[in-house]
Amino acid sequence: MDHYDSQQTNDYMQPEEDWDRDLLLDPAWEKQQRKTFTAWCNSHLRKAGTQIENIEEDFRDGLKLMLLLEVISGERLAKPERGKMRVHKISNVNKALDFIASKGVKLVSIGAEEIVDGNAKMTLGMIWTIILRFAIQDISVEETSAKEGLLLWCQRKTAPYKNVNIQNFHISWKDGLGFCALIHRHRPELIDYGKLRKDDPLTNLNTAFDVAERFLDIPKMLDAEDIIGTLRPDEKAIMTYVSCYYHAFSGAQKAETAANRICKVLAVNQENEQLMEEYEKLASDLLEWIRRTIPWLENRVPENTMQAMQQKLEDFRDYRRLHKPPKVQEKCQLEINFNTLQTKLRLSNRPAFMPSEGKMVSDINNAWGGLEQAEKGYEEWLLNEIRRLERLDHLAEKFRQKASIHESWTDGKEVMLQQKDYETATLSEIKALLKKHEAFESDLAAHQDRVEQIAAIAQELNELDYYDSPSVNARCQKICDQWDNLGALTQKRREALERTEKLLETIDQLYLEYAKRAAPFNNWMEGAMEDLQDTFIVHTIEEIQGLTTAHEQFKATLPDADKERQAILGIHNEVSKIVQTYHVNMAGTNPYTTINPQEINSKWDHVRQLVPRRDQALMEEHARQQHNERLRKQFGAQANVIGPWIQTKMEEIGRISIEMHGTLEDQLSHLRQYEKSIVNYKPKIDQLEGDHQQIQEALIFDNKHTNYTMEHIRVGWEQLLTTIARTINEVENQILTRDAKGISQEQMNEFRASFNHFDRDHSGTLGPEEFKACLISLGYDIGNDAQKKTGMLDCEDFRTCLISIGYNMGEAEFARIMSIVDPNRIGVVTFQAFIDFMSRETADTDTADQVMASFKILAGDKNYITVDELRRELPPDQAEYCIARMAPYTGLDSVPGALDYMSFSTALYGESDL
């Protein structure tokens, strides 16, 4: 109490000292004070039905002075003396002065006798002291009070107005713009501020005084001419008049504050609802795209041609290159939006957002996993089908070649075997026929392998599900039936010839030898031509080198074959020589074989022509395999750099997210630099994609130069982009939480250190037991419930922690905490949820009670609010938002159109149904 008296003494002693000096320096101030103080007193006395005309005369008896104090204080003073004598007047004035002193005000040099004697200076000083105590002292703005608080209030309210600079309570008000700005700030409809001019102070002052008197019930306490005509207007008069403005607008200030609070809460709610709608739409679109795409990837209906399957592969490449990457970005953005929305809801004390059924982040992740599984199976199926069709085309062509050669060989053989020429032949002719038949059997046996090869190829085509298997089977069956018939006819003819062999004795050994050597040589040449024209498929340079080696070995046999050809032709030449020498009638042909020297020479020439062609084909294939090997090495060199680079970046991002070097802003800056370096690395990924496409177009299916496939690189790249975006979002949410909750950097570091200590697997999350140990290590007290535990858990680290600090932790309390930090019950606690929990206990956030109290101010202390009141106090869009969602008020004091703002306020915070 002594401190308060001392403070008041200092406040009011100084004005008294200034009072004497002011009156001596400028008597014009006395005139201003007379008018201002008189008007101020009358503004209060009229509430009691009276007023004063002359300030020093009308207070001399003390009666109106006591009445004035009762009106402005709301208290009853001692009963006044009604006598007319001087002693009665002095008694009344002393009662008034005693009442003023009882309010903590020391009156210096002001006595009852001076007031009773009509001393104008003392009377004005007393009134100023009353004004200070009852009109100005209680003004408080941002921890400043009285004169300083009133000046700060004026400066804040007039700050947006041009040509207004309030620095004091005298010359700053001479141009009148300060008064007009105060009125316009609170009641803009009363003054057209844009038409006022600084060089017309008289108009400005009169406008303000007239408007204040007419619309604000503030009496005209000053004269515009006096203010303009005085070099330095009286400070006390100005302060008295300005204080009336403060009190007139204080009620509007409360309403403005209440409206601002409601607008803030509604803006947050509207923004959150918009984010929820955007999440639902984005999730629906992404799930619908996945639903449409998976059946396409699961379609395993094969095509019959290589071209059709190549088109399927090209369509799949377009999907991986053009259609899927935007969806990967949408999925990542969806997770970021969800995390941001949950953070905003927690910071605004709203319930957590639960998406519609089937649209949780986990649901989307499950659907995405199914998509990637189908995608992987589809690519494997495409490659297997291409290999199968390639193999089928090769086998089909090989089947046609061998079948054509065989059919060409068998043409006419059945007719030949069915001839009866031996019945009329001579002995020599019979013997010739028999030898010829023996040569045919040798030829037939030589063709047995080809028939078996044809059947084996047809069987393989059937097993590989060749689309034209029916025609292949029909042709193969025809060849086999014909072959069986040839065997039967051959056996039958041999039996007939052997029956007549005893009748035939002469056989031309030369023709027989020719036939025996010419037939296998001819078969060898046909086999050589077939091999030289045979198509080949190789996938490695080693395979083509093997074919080249085999071809070189074949060419090495050609000199010996040429010797055999010359020997065969020598036999034929010897036969011709004998025929010419002995004039033997041989009917012009060898009876034992149809192979003539011209045919042997023709086929030999053909073989010699095919050899260089085969050389050229092998050289071209060798060049192609060398090119493929260069593609493999080129892809392997890049993949062996990019793969480890992606893994290193993933590890570095993980370390940044758990380290405590610098502030969260430093970590965010560091992460964004990493994100920029990662994005700048994208051209190398694209270059690798181009190399991979060349490899696929070259039908290269394996690569011994690297263990990385393009699928590994793509998955790693997508995971890297998702990880850096998710990590940046987590740090941004931590900054948002820190700033909103008022957490210091030291507290944040302490939270991070504790979290990292118990996150032993560096996964960025804590299990329930690890989280409990972390809370206890930070000194969080979790009480025991009815079922007390021993404190011993399966986790050895947690058990050691509990034993070392001597805590037992209640299961029910810990279950309550887990429901807060893990609302989705996934079994882990993220760092964001951890700091949300640690900060929410002391957080100062808006509550339903605060919003309810704000609505009550707008409603004028009623239990309901009307549509007109909402539209008057709130912006149009937020007013309509409230009107659409508020339920009708049903209380006993209800009026038509009344709305229930209480249930609306609790519903904003999830405490009831809207």
C-alpha cells in the first residue's frame, strides 16, 4: 500500500508543479481548461439532472462537487451540509477532498478554503486531479497506463492514416486530423476522411467536434479557434477530451477483439475442411487409377506374333516412362498433405482427421504395393513371351526348311519303289536293280535322322503352344505316314529283288561302287548346304565365337571332301571309259543311282558359294554381339555408379533427420540443398533409361557387368525422392509445432537427443516400450493405476532405464498417452507425434470456452445470437458459414431466429456433434 501511495504521489505532484508554471506562461490555456473542464463535468452531472455554468463559482458550496464525485465513482459520499454559511461550504468541500484522497491521490497546495473562495487556479487544479484519477489513470494499453497508455492508444489507432503523427497532447492535434482519424477508425461511416485537408485545420476540428457531439455523445469541450490560435494548445484540455474518445470506443474495441478471435477460429476450420476435401478427391482419383491399371497389368493373354508382343512391350514402356511417374508424385504429395493437415489439426486443438473408409494412407500404400507386384509380374511375362515367340519363329522356320528338303527328296520315291521293271529285265539289269535298291536303302537310312528331327521340332512347337500347330502337325503326320510307307515299300521291293537275285549274276562293280560313294557324299553335301543355310540365334559373343569355330572346322574338311568328289567322279569316268572301250549298252544311265556327276558338281559349287555367305553372316552377327557387349558395359558402368549414389543419399538423409547440428531451419536448409542436388541428378537417370531402352530394343536379357537392373534403379530413385520430400515435410511440421507451441531450440534438442537415444535401430520411430522409457528419461510422471506392474519389460534397454531411476509406470496412463501419440494404432511413435505430445501440456491454444465467450460478447451477453448480429460483426463469408451450421436455440429465453452458438463452439473442437 505504501508503494502505491508513493507512486500516486509522484504521478500527481508533478501535474501540480506544472500547473503553476503553465498558468504563468500562457493565460490562454486557462480559457481552454475552463471550457474543457466545464464541459467534462457537465457530461457527468447531466446524468444527475444538473450542470454548472461557472466552474469556480458553482463548486464553492461543495454540493455539486460531491454530486460529481458520486456520479463518476458510483459511490455514496458522506451526507452534505445544507447550510449557507462558510463553515458549511468548507465542510462539504473537505468531504469531497477527503474522498479524493481516499482514492490514493495526494492533493498538494489545494485546500477547501481556496475552493470556497472561488480561486480559479486551485479549482481547475482540483478538477484536473479528478479527471486524472477517474478518467485517465485506469487507461491501460500494452502494460502502459494513464497518459502513456492513452498516447500509445492514439498512436496505434491513427497509424494507418496519412499526415497524422501523434507524439504529444498539444501541437499534434492542432490540424484536427488526429480527432477525425480516431472517429473514422472506429466509425468510418461518419466521416469521409479522404476529403479532409491538412491545410484546413478549422474545418477538420469543427467536423470532429460536431460528429463526436452528435453521434458519439461526447460534448464539445474545445473551440477550434482557440486551438488554432494558440501556439501550443493546453495539454490537459486535449487529454481530457481525447480520454472521452477512448471511453466511447472501448466497447467497440472489445467487440473487434471478439470478432477477430471468431474469424481466426473459423478461418482455421474452413482451411482444414478444404484440405480434407482435397485429400479425399486426390485419394479417390489415385485409387481409381490403380483400380483401372491393375487389370491391364494382370492381363496375360499372349499374342501370336512377335510384332504384337513388341507393341505390348512398347505400351508397357510408355506406362513406366509417361503414365506412372506423375502418379508417384501424386502419391508422395498425398502423404505430405495428410501429414500437414494432421499437424494443423493438432496445433489448432482439433480432432485428428480420419479419411473415408478405404482412403487411409495405409490403404493407398497397400493398393500401390499391389500395383507394383502386378507390374513386376507383367514385365517378366512380356519378356518370357518374347523369348518364347522368338524360339517358336526359329523352330517353325527350321521345321519348314527340313520338311521341304525331305519332301523334295521323297518326291517320286513311292512310285519308284512300286515299279515292276525287274520282271522283264535281264540278269545284268536285275543285278543292277538290286544294287540300286541297296544304294536307295543306304540313302533312306541316311534320311532317318532328318525325319526324327522333323518330328522332334513339331513336338517342341506343340509344347510351346505354337499358334499354327494344326498345320505343322498335319504336315508332320503326312511325312511320318509317307516315311512308314517308304519303309514298307522298300522292304517289299528288296524281297522281290532277292527272289530273282539267284537268276542275276552280272553286276557292274564300278557302278555299284560309284553309287555307294556318291550317295553318302551327296547326303553330306545336302547336310552341309542345310547347315550353311540354317538360321542361328545367339545372345552372347561367346556363342557366336563357338559358331565361328565350328564353321572354321567345317571349312578345314573341304579339301578332303574335294578329294572324295574327285574320286567319285573318277569312278564315273572309268565307267564311261569301259563303256566306250567295250561298247557296253548301259542305256545311258547308272542303274544303281540317280546321282549323276553334274548333280554332284552343281551341289559342290553351291556349297562353295554358301561358305562365304556363311562367313559374312557370322561376321555381321559377331559385330552385333560386340555392339551388344558395349551396351552391357555402358549400362553396367553407369548403374554401378548411380546405384551406390542413391544408397549413399538415402543414408545421408537419414543421418540429417536424426542429427542435432544447428537449428531446425539449418536442418531444413541442408535438406533442401540435398533435394536440389538430387533433382539435378535426374539427367543421369534419364541417360541410364535411354541406355536401358537400347538394351531392350537389342533384345539383351542379361548383363554380367552389373548386379543392378533398371527396375532396381527406378525403385531406388522413387524411394529417394519420396524420402527427401517426406523428411523435409517432417522438419517443416516440427518448425510449425515449435513456433506454435513456443518450444525453445534447447527443448527441441533435448527432445531429439532423448528420441535418438531410444531409437536404437535408427528407424525414425519408437516402439511403445521405447517411447515409455523416453518419457521417463525426460522426467514425465506417469502414475500407477490399479494394476501395478513391476517395471520390467521385454526390452533390456527400457528395463535398465526404469531400474536406474526407480520408476513404476501405470499401464492405463501409458495406454492413454499411446492413444494420443498413435491414434491410428500402428504400433510406433514418430518424432513429430512425440514433440506434439511433449508440447501440448503447456500449449496456449484456442479452446471451445474461449470461442464461446467471444460469441457471448458479440451477442450482448445473451445465451443466443441472431443472424443480424453475425452479419454485422463478422466478414460475409464467415458469417454465412456460421449461419449455415448453427442449430436453432431452444432455451426458454429464445426469440424467433435465435441461433445456438454454444453447441456450435463445442462442435468446432470435436466435443459434440454439429
